[in-house]
Amino acid sequence: MEQNALKYLENDRFAALAGIKLVRAEPGFAVARMEITENHLNGVNRVQGGAIFTLADFAFAAASNSGGIVTLGINVNISYFKSPKGKVITAEAKEISSGRKICGFNVDIFDEDKVLVARVSALGYKLGSEL
Amino acid sequence: MEQNALKYLENDRFAALAGIKLVRAEPGFAVARMEITENHLNGVNRVQGGAIFTLADFAFAAASNSGGIVTLGINVNISYFKSPKGKVITAEAKEISSGRKICGFNVDIFDEDKVLVARVSALGYKLGSEL
Amino acid sequence: MEQNALKYLENDRFAALAGIKLVRAEPGFAVARMEITENHLNGVNRVQGGAIFTLADFAFAAASNSGGIVTLGINVNISYFKSPKGKVITAEAKEISSGRKICGFNVDIFDEDKVLVARVSALGYKLGSEL
Amino acid sequence: MEQNALKYLENDRFAALAGIKLVRAEPGFAVARMEITENHLNGVNRVQGGAIFTLADFAFAAASNSGGIVTLGINVNISYFKSPKGKVITAEAKEISSGRKICGFNVDIFDEDKVLVARVSALGYKLGSEL
């Protein structure tokens, strides 16, 4: 991964607050993980939707910015299928299309049993400047 | 607001971690706010997308659960328009349609200057049990 | 409405095939309608989702192109709430945010009883060339 | 494929109007295709977004109804990446998650060169009655 991109991701304080770790990042692909703690739970003790989203969105940011071009998320669509089981959830982001200015990503979110708990479709806008 | 719904919202630990406050909640409508701190920033010092989403999702949860029927978010679509300015962002969730099992909400997210920075469309599924 | 934009909309052959009429169009706002015929029905005699979408998307195209700048739809999110009643459905598209390259629209789709049957959130990308 | 499901799909008049052919359908998977004619074009001679959506939505309907349980589309999110080249576009719908009432599908839309021109994420609601 491009060095400035790595700095950019390490400097993401909301991701840090949410306990998100970057597992892997290369242009067009990234994996991030989150160990579930009490901090991630909602009022009925499920993993909160915003926590799952934030993990997915961070994987998307890692995959879309790893090449060194600043890419902003402009639309993110998340569907929630299951409540995650186990202590860890993982998000895998993958580029599915890349145009001059717009790129599309798929992010699959799995629980510890490798069950797909949520799916994200995301659109990025390439600012064109370098990180 | 129904008392168990209030407890449910107060017990949301990820919303608490994100510094989200419930301003108002009644069946079909809710307002939540977040004071921006360093914790909410991403690697280029903008408010992180997951923080904005979490605020909007919490307002949606408040509006959709305030009547006391457990309602799960099943799809949330967010478009990001502007980077928020100022120290506070506010999310207003409003029911736009309610069926027997499925309900639809709109959530507008404003910055301190009342500029619309993001828009959420959300679908809820009514579990049918009470909180 | 700008004259080339009008020609562009009148030359939309899929919208014509679907029986869609433009009721009103100005920069940032448009209304389109569709009289329901047997052609619009799916296998269980409801108005087909693609017909409803096409109406909404056309209203979005009218609202986003009326100023004369070519704007492409890049993401469209539709939620279906009710099966339309009556003989006509109407879509009202309204700009909710406009940036240099990206714009956001809301489209409400009503049946003949003015019931909200579907809601669209759409993102446009301004090509920058003129129609 | 279940026989009533086949009748249901063959009786879809809007899909027929749009020139859509079912190539394959089984529970959780379906392929549909559309030969591009002048009828499918918008005002600037590209394949109209509603035509692409209708093809994808039909593939989703085929995949989600093939087992014989009536499944309604409740949310469909489409991202458009490229203008299709060639004379045919094809949509492949695949179930990615299935719960008791809610199911999720992915639909990839390819042009004649096998380029991914659009991607759909769709949520279905299982009515529970049989077709």
C-alpha cells in the first residue's frame, strides 16, 4: 500500500474509537476486522448497525484509497441479514468497477462463523488529488 | 415515548461511545445530535462517514421503536453531499410509510449551518414483539 | 426548461414505450405521470417494479437535466411500500443537494389516491458538457 | 423451476414489453437477457436506466420466486458504471442471504463484451403464500 494512504487510514480516529483494525489493504481490495466488545452493542445487546457499517465503510476507504488517490464515499447502501455471532466481525471490500471519476465497491461482512451478516454496495468519487 | 423504548435507546452503548444524544423521540419521528470532537474525525480531518451514519441510524432507531414495537433496520442507504461545518450535526428521522411489517423512514442530516450534509433512506422490519 | 433538455426528454424512447408523460420540468424539479395499462402489470397483476422505477427515473432525469447540463444517474435506490391503486401514478423529483459534480434528488411516487407507493433516492453526476 | 412460478414470470407484461427473455431460473439464481433495440434508448442514444433496471429486477424476481413462494421486492439499489456496448445485456441474479421473511440478492448486469455495466443489491420480502 502507498505510504500516505497507510497514514491516512491510521489517522482515522473514529475507526480507532470503534476498535477497527486493518488486516490487509491493496489497491481495490481490503480487509478490516473488529473484535466485539460491550462498546459495540445496542440496547438489545446486538452489534449495533452503525458499528457494522463503520467497519464496512473503513474497509471500503482502505480499498479505494490504497492506490494513493483520494476517493470519497458518496453513496453507501447496507443491507443487514443476520445478527452476528461470535467475537469478531470481518469486512472484505472489493472493487467491482472503476471509471475515470466514479468507482464501485462491494463489501461483505462476515461474523466469526463466516456467515454473511451484512452486505454493502458503495460508490466512490475520485477527487483526483493525491493523499 | 414509551418507557421501554427509552430504556432501549439509553442502553445503546455504541451510540454512547459515539457521543450521540437523543433530542426528541416520538412514534415516527426523532431527532438526535452529535457534538463533533476529534474522536469523530477520519484521516483527513473530516467527520467520518461511519459517525454520520451512526447518528442517522440512531435517529431512525429512535423514531421506529418509540411506539414500543421492536423494529429492525434491514436496509439503510446513505448519500453524502458535503463535509459538515461547525461543531454539531443533527439528524431528523421521519416515517414516510408504514405497512404491517415494513416501514420506511427518511433521515436528513444537517450541520451547524443547517446545510444538508447527508440523506438516509431506511427500511425497518417490525418484529412484532414488544420492547 | 432549456430547449435541448426538452428535446432530450422527448427523444427518450424507453420512457415513451412505458407510456410516461412529462407534466412539468424545471431545473431541480419535475413531475411525470404514467397511466396504468395492462402493459405495466407483472405476473400477479400489480404494477411492475420496473415500470414504477422507470417513471421515477425519468422524473429524476427531467429535473436534473432541465438546466441544460448533462447529468447521469449513477445510483438510484428505490423502496416499494404499497401496490398502487387506481389508474395513474405520478412521480415528483426534487433536488435536495447540488455540488460541483454530484447532485442528490428525492423522488416520491404517488398513486391516484395520493398514497406514497414508493420512494427513490438518486445521485447524479454532472458531465459538464451541455445537452 | 416450480410451474406456477414459470407462469407468473411468463405473465409479466412489462417485462414482455421491454423485450426481456428469461434464460434460466432456479431457486436462488436466474439469468435474463434483453436484446437492445431502439425502444430501449434514452434521449442521447444510450440504453435507458429504467430498461437496465427492469432487466435486473426481472432476474431478481425470477430467482426469488422460482421456489414457489411469493417474494416481493422491497428495496432495490442500482449503481450504473458504464454505458453498455453491443446488442445484448444480461442480468445474473443470485441469492446472497435468506432469512425467514427477508432475503438478499445480488444482480450483476453485463453488456455483450462481458463488462459489468451495473450492479443491483435487492431485498425481498417473502409473503409466505404460494404462487
